[in-house]
Amino acid sequence: MNNRLLLFANDAASANVTVAYAYFNKNNFDEIIAYPIGVAKEIYQKYIKEYIVQEKPLFYSKDTVVTGTSGLNSDYEMGIIKQAKEKNVKYTITIIDNITNFDMRFILDNKIISSEFLADEIWVFQKNFKTNILEIQKRIVYKEDVYIKFLQAIYTQNIPLANHKIIQKYKNNYIVILTEYLYELYGLEFGFTEYDMLENILQSIEKLHLNIPILLKLHPRENSNKFNIILRKYSSLNIFKDNYNTHELIYYSKLIFGINSSVFKESTILNKPTYSIQINSKKNMLMTSLQNENIIYNKNQLTSIIKKYFT
């Protein structure tokens, strides 16, 4: 068989980093084959649809297998690495997009995957990061964030059109709120949830009596009606929920709020004011791309930021 690159992803962030790997390494392989499942399918369709196949993967000795991990459940990716190892493929790489709850990303069948089935390289983007699991630590390779490099390469070359009618109407004058499934992942471990984040923002805007366009984008894994109770409570506000094109949404925004979204990497590259809302947090969250000064820990800070950009 040819020198092949096989890509696997389940989560959105997992898809992002594996797409980036393919972008920068495509000339090193005779063939690239992509096997997305879940929400990763949409991202693979956007960037590398020519590589997607529907068949079950077959592994050969000259293959290089690259996966991400999933914040919710990495059984798919870890299972793929195990299969690849059992078939003695040439090389395996697991790319970690986010080191929060790092060890849980190596769970297969409710336990840490055995060392013989760990990837040959485990890429992390934080140079000072270490894990207490020795066998994993031995395989860690510190790399520049390939997804940020990928975004820099494509975003600086392409200015998106404002195609969405809401973005057209409120161009350069709206707040973006990025939600994510924090409670599903960690429960109350951090002392707040995505529901708290959203309500704190909407409550602050309501108290300021501001008629700000608020564009709400849910994480691809979240159900479309997840926040309906909160949205009904603040129905007097100018809120628009839709599945916006991320590049377009971020490019024409004025201010961005979220928790620890992978989209923060995109907003940082586009130099958009971006803040993580962690009001009443009781545990530090390891941020993927924001500095400490961009983390909001109380409502007074939140109010000040909103007033700064909209009054």
C-alpha cells in the first residue's frame, strides 16, 4: 500500500486540529483518507470533503494515523489508536486541542487506555504542561498550535462576505455569545455552568437598558432548544439564535463572550475583543487561547466591558 495519512475525529475541536495537520502535511503522503463521525463531519465537509470516505477503516503497515480527542468521550479516537497499534501501522499521533481534564481524554471503556495502545506521539500546545501519568508523559511532544497556524493561513487570505441577513443588518455592532456543554463535561466542578454564563450576560445587558443585537451560537453538540427557558425570560432583548458560519460571525462582530470555546482561537487571530465569563468560579480553568486579563470573574467586570463597547 501507499504511504497513507488516515484522519479520525468525533468532536469539533478534534476535527479542527486534524484538518490542520492534513493542511500542513498533505505533501508528505501519497493518499489522505478521512473518517469523521458526529459533529466532526461538518468540519471535514467544509475543509477536506475530498478525503472523506464512508467505508470502515483498514490499516496497513505504511499508514500514519492521526486523531484528536473528545472532551465528552474519547472512546472513538482511543479505539482507533488501539486498532491501528494492533495492525502495526507505521506511526500514530494524538493531538490534544485542550488540556482541561487532560487525563480523561485517554479513557477507553471507562479506564485509562493501556500504554501499549497509546499513540507514538501525543501533541500538546502548552510547553509547560505535564501529566502525572508517566507513560503518557513519555510520549508528549510540545508543538506550536497547528490549528492557530491553519487559521492564520486561511483567514488572512480570505475575508468572508456578510451573507447572513442578521449579520448584514448589524454588521460590526453585535455581541457574540458562544455556548458549550460545560455542565455535561464537568457538572459543577468549576462552580458555574454554561446556563449561568448566558444568564449573567443577558441579565447585565437588561440592567443596562441597552438594545444590543445579541447573536447566540450554540456548540454543535448542543440541542437547539437547550437554552429556551432562559431565552424566554429575556425575550425583551434583541437575541438571534442560529447556526451561523463561524468565520463570518466572528469577523463582523464587535464583542465576543464565551467560556473556553475553540472559536476563541479564531477571534484572537481576527483581533476581536474576546472574554471568558467565569463568574463565581471556584476552580481555575486552563484556557486554550486567552490571557488572564480576558477572564471575567464578577458581574461588575462584565458590566464594565459591555459599557466599554456599547455606550
